[in-house]
Amino acid sequence: MFNDEMRKAAEAYGLDLTEKQQGQFQRYYELLMEWNGKINLTAITEPREVAVKHMLDSLAGWDEKRMSGDAGIIDVGTGAGFPGIPLKIFQPNLRLTLLDSLNKRVRFLQTVVEELGLQDVTCVHGRAEEAARKEFREDFDIAVSRAVARLPVLAEYCLPFVRVGGAFFAWKGMQYQEEAEEAKKAVVLLGGSGIEIKRVHLPGMEDVRAILCIQKTKPTPKAYPRKAGMPVKKPLGLER
């Protein structure tokens, strides 16, 4: 049933999936449901809703220009693997790093990577504030993140991972315009330049979502990201 829903959703959005990709999405769904009872990965479990609200929503961020070839991508606060794993299934040559602060979720991600036969995927247990200061600083072409924090906070988590010339993609709900406005100062402070908005209409859903893309044009100052907790307590550009 999920396989049919995934195929229909992809076709409605104008994406053509190979038989191998359809099989990988099917197995991903099965593992998501199998592990969900143990570690609470998602509240969305109905096959069509998972196909549209998780898998297709992740694929809506596909950017042929920036994500073609073997671009290096980090998915920050990846949770159950969205959007990183669907993007990797769609473009197998991507070099993907999945970062999450909960070790149980990292074990799930490792299982998914092995079961789906995905190559060049690294699963990392850690906090963004710490990982971006050490081995992963400005090491990626692209950072992606979905449903983690409001944009001023998320930009501080993600932009330090991106090399100059790369980009950061943030998946956002109906308040995307408000968040983009809030984050303008933070983006500039962190080395970004402008916020490009891609509006997303998913099949069968009335609400409009958006993926916000920020180009990295300057190195992030060494002061950022600040220590754990500070980005949330005092979001950049919103200090009073």
C-alpha cells in the first residue's frame, strides 16, 4: 500500500522514481514503522501521509543545480532521517552526513542506511553547536534541516557547517515569511547573503509550505555557533 501511495505522490509532484528507488522508499517506511513503537520517531504513520508529509516533503527541497553530482550534504537534527535520506535515495551520488543528538535515533539511521544499501552516508551522534566548532566546520557544500527550530536559531546551527560558496536549506511551515524576516540579521552575521524562498504545494494539502535557501558568501565568525543552549535562549538578531 505504501509503495502505491509513494508512487502516486511522486508522480503528482512531477518526480519519476525508478523501481530501485521505490523499493528503497518502501523498506524505509517499513523500518520507520517497525522502530517507531520503540523510540517514537514520528506521529505520522498512515501510508499516504508518510509518503506526502515526510518523503515527498523532503524531496521538495531537491535542487538540481546545487545537489547534483557528489555534493557533500549534512542533515542537522535529522531525527528519523528527513530530509537527508529521501534526498540520498533520489540522488545516490550525494555524500551525506546525518547528525542527531539522540543516540537511539542514530542507531535507527544506521539500520536504515545498511538495509537500503546506501553508500557514502555517515551517521553522527552529536549536538550541532559542538560539531560545527570541530571536525565539520565549513566542511559541506550544503546543510539541510527540517522541523528543528525557528530560522534565527537554525541558521546559527547550520551555516557554520557550510563552506563559502555553499548553501543552507531550511524546510518551513506556514510561518515561513515571518521566520525569514526574523532571521535577516542572523543570516548576515553568520556569513549568509539573502534568503531565497521556494514555495511548496504538496499533493492533497491545502497549506503552503516553503523551503528557504541561504547562500554562504563569507566565513562564519569563530564566535559562532555559541555554546549549547545559547542560540535558543538569545537568538541572533533578536536580542533585546
